[in-house]
Amino acid sequence: MIQEAAPNAVRAPEPAGSPTALTGAYRPDIDGLRAIAVLAVVVFHAGFHGLLGGFIGVDVFFVISGYLIGGQVFREAVAGEFRFSRFYARRVRRILPALYVLLTILFGLGALLLTPLELRELGKEAFAAVFGASNLLFYTAGGYFDPASDHLPLLMSWSLGVEEQFYIIFPILVLLCLRIRPRLFMPILILGTVVSFAGSIALTHLNPKAAFYLLPTRAWELGLGAILALSERRANTWTIPRPIADLVAIAAVAALVAAMALYQPTYAFPGWYVLIPTVATAILIAAPGSLFNRQVLSWSPFVFIGKISYSWYLWHWPLFFLNRILAPDGKGLPPIALLVLSLVPAVASWRWVEQPFRRRVLGEKAVLARYGAVAVLIALPALLFFLTDGWPGRFSPAVRQMSRTVSEARVDPCLAPYGAVSPRNPATCLPASAGRRVLVLGDSHGSAIAPGFKAAAAREGFGFGQITKSSCPPLWGFAREEPGRTGHLAQCQAFQREAFAYVERHPEIEVVVLASYWPSDMTLTDGKGATVPLAGALDATVARLTAAGRRVVLVDDVPSFRFDPYSRVVGDMIPARATAQHWFARTPGVFAAHGQEIFEDPATPLLRSVANVRPGVTFFDTKARLCGQEGCRYGAPDTLYYFDFQHLTATGAGAATEGFSLRTTPTALERIERR
């Protein structure tokens, strides 16, 4: 979600209302179109209800950028005036000053307010942003719509990466094509745009994160703008009759608003849906003489918002991020206050950073050299924040210890990563044992609670083993697709086959603990077309285990929170942050959450019912152990139970399993006798 990164000197409309070839004249309606885009993005991020598709503003920006930059590059290349040094000098003067100032200020605020993990994340994201690789970084992390994305301080920079990569590739392609076959450039551009769009459609279903973040599946949006610019230039003067221009402009803006207002999270995105805002944007650009363009988009308040849109886009998300971490209970500034507040640094950045640096007259090589040196200076502290795990030495020993605890909890040698098809480190995670053994099967949630069951096994003389894999539930023959993880279903099923075969080969395994994330709406498949709900898959799994003579402990998932417990506990121990939190009436030293702070878990009664009808199965209620009248505990003084909003630390696993006896787990025979 970036505004176009070129000077606002673009096509001049004919009095009749249609743009001519590229003339370099100013078009206020382009700034008005930017205003619509940035308002949609900022309103969406502020959390207003009723605009679920506001993020589509980024697609508007992409088309505008393709139109302006594509036309500019082509015009200069045809005239023999294009120079890479001049082109990139313009780009860095346009993009980098405001970005670098933002990062510098965030580094200072981060050193005062952020926990070590948060500062580490800021450093990682800032380093990627400096080198135009933010979209690649976020592609490897969580999805844009994931709840955890709210805690990524520079998430908005992903679109900067897309455009900066486009600026590298597009001029090269233009020059090569004009040198080899000038007349084929437009057909090649159209073909490339169509191929990119087709790739986006295909990848939206196969790997939606790749389709969302990566240039090859976003390039068609910029290509659409470039096609429009070149079409105007080839036509030299095309004229859309004003009545027709008025009608198509109104239809386009209606489609654009509808796309933003009617979007639903269930829609595949980008996919076909993006055609609506991109084509609507192209139509509005192509009809500058319409009444809507002349009277609405060219209205001075809209034009002003368009001019500050880049700085507003840069500043709004970090301020919203700070609001979330300083008021983790959701009692921060209301959306309208956030909007107004974010305008202040945006206007200041536009007035005292963007404009002065764009007007400075320096040689192209000097500009590139100076900005390159500043990039290194900005990247250095970002890299240090990352390599030092967020500079924990800033704070007390208790904070440093908690940071170490969280870092250690995130690394489990017994948790197989995505792509693995067999258990990890069998010598460590599945040690040989002559006596009775307990085995934990599960996903990352099972991995997190495993230390508690390991301690329980040690107390009672059991051997212990662990077989866990990320996002792979411990079910016999059934798994689920994982969005953005091509091949995960087959990999998980291969892992399951090895895990359950291991159970069958080792009769000394007396107790099998099934611990996982259990979404009640989980639809599972055997990979051959058959599907089954979670209850059916669970029942089949415990039936097979108990028939093989194993006792089964079916573990209810731990409470999951709508905030990061680590940030809340450690944040209370950071002096500047604790002071700021008082402004939001936040009470430090609270270690339990309740109500809307906790995600509902409708799977709990489902698991309980499966356990109740199967002899030899015990339902292990983690919520009953972690929750009470005061709420669900996520820590204690100087102690963390969670290392993120859903995974336990080893201490938390101990608290969740405290007092549990494996010896009291009923055998299948005992359960039958009781009946």
C-alpha cells in the first residue's frame, strides 16, 4: 500500500476532458485518486467497521504508479533521454527521505518502549525495508490478515518492496525491447500483464501469501497502468465525449467503493476480485475531463490529502501499532482519534521532509552515493537490534531472563518444521526405555505443553517421548490443508504414518497424549477425496489407539488470547512503557485475562464428548487448570506462561499439568468395568 513514487508532473488533459500523450503537466485528479486510496487504507487499519476491503487502496496505488512511472520511462527511452542514474536519483529522492526519517524516529521510540522481541522484530523489518525487500520478508512470515500481523511494526512497507522491485525490472525490459523490436513492446507488455494476472489467479488458490506479497503476481496491476500510459501516447490525442466520460467515471467510482465496502474475508484475494478496483482506477485515470474528476477528485481537500498520502501511509501503521502495544487491553485511542493523530506526522513529513529533499539540486551520482551511505547507517542499528535479540541489556535482569525464556521456547528440537515427513532427533526425542513410556503426539501446541507431561512422567517413573510437527494434528490418517503451504497435506499424512507406526512398534508405550490446536470447524481429508469432521477423525484415532491397548489422554487446547502475553507482562516492567500505559488506564501487574480478551474455543465440548464415550480415554481440561474466577492466567510475577498468544512456555506447561497423575489415567479395561 504505497502511493506512487514519482513527481506529480504527469499528463495534461485536453479541455474536452481526455488526456493527450505524455506532456508532464500536472493533474490534480491523480492526487484526488490517491486520496481515495490512502483514506481507504487508513480507515481500514484504524479498525472502522463497514470497510472490510479498505486495503484494496493499495491496488489503486499500484495502477497509478504503473501509469506514471511506466509512461515516464517509456517517454524518456523513446526520446533517447533515459538514464538509470537519473531515474533512480528521482526515485530515491521521492521515497527514501520520509522512510529514513520514520525509521530513525521509530528506532528511538523502540529503544524506550519496545520489549526485546518487539525491538528485534522492528530491526528485522527495518533492515528489509531499507533494501526494498519487505514483501519478501512478510511472505516468509505470517499472512497479511493474520491476527499476529497487528504486531508487525512496519507491515505497511510490503508494498514499497513490490514497487521498488518493479522500478528495477521495468526500465531494463523497456530498454531491451526498444533496442531489439520497438514495435513489439506494447504486445509484449500486454502479454506480460496477462501472464502475471493468470499467475495471480492460479497462485491465489495454491499459495495465497505468494500471490499477495510477491512482484510476479502483482506486476500486472502496475502493468495495467503502464499499458494505459502507452496507449495514450500512441493515440497522441484521444477524446472521450464528455457525457460518456461522466458516465464511465461515475460507474468506476461506484465499482471502486463497492469493492471496498462489500469485500468479505471469505473471498479469495488477490484473485479475480482485484480486477474491480484496478480496472475502475484505470477508467478514472483515462477520464480526466469527467465531471467527477474535475469537481470531486480535483477538489482542493482531496488534492491535499493526495499530496500527503505517501507520508500518511508511512506513518499511520506504526502509530496504530504503538497504540495497540501501549493499550493491550483494547482501551487505546479510538479510531477517529488515531486518524487525526496520524495526520500530524504525515503533514510534517510532507512539509519538512518530502518537499525539501525533492527540491534539492544535486548531481545524480552524488544523490545515489549519499543515499547509499545513509542506507548503510540506517541498516546498521536495525541489524544490531536483530542480532542482539532486541538489545535486552537495556532493561532489568528479570526482563532479560524472560526474553531468554521466550527465545528458548521458540526452539524445540522435537518439533518437526513445515516440509518434514518424519520425526526429528529420535535419539533425543524418542530415547529407548525398558519400562513404561508416555508419548506426546501433536502439533506446535503439543510441543509447547510437552514439558509438563515430561515432568509428570519423570515424577512417576515413566519414560517419555515426543513426536510433534507444525500444523499437523495427531490424527490417524486425516490431515488438513494449510493455506500458503503447498504440499503440507501430503507431508503431514506421511508424518502421521510414521508417528502411529512408531506407536504400534513399541508396546512399552502405555500412555499416548494427543495435544493440538483443535478448531471445531476443521475439515480433514484422507488425501484421496474423503473428508471427515474433527469429531469423526478424533473418534477413529482414539478407537485405534485404545484397541491397540494404549491409554489416551485427549488434551483440550490451552486458552488463546487476543493479545501477546509476553508483551503485556514484560511491557509492565519497562519504565517508559509503564508510564505511557497509565495514560490508557492500564493497571500493571495483572496476569489474567477474561471476556473478549480470550478467543472462544467451541472444540472443548467436542473433545470432552469423544473422551466420555471411549473407554481408556481421559479428557485433560487445560482451561480448568489455567482459568478461574480471576480469568485465564498467562503469567505470574516475574513469570511467563505463554511465549505468544497461543503457545505455552515450559513454566506455563508445568502450571497447566501441575498435579496431573499418569497413574490415575484409566485403562480401557477399567473404564469398561466402571460401566
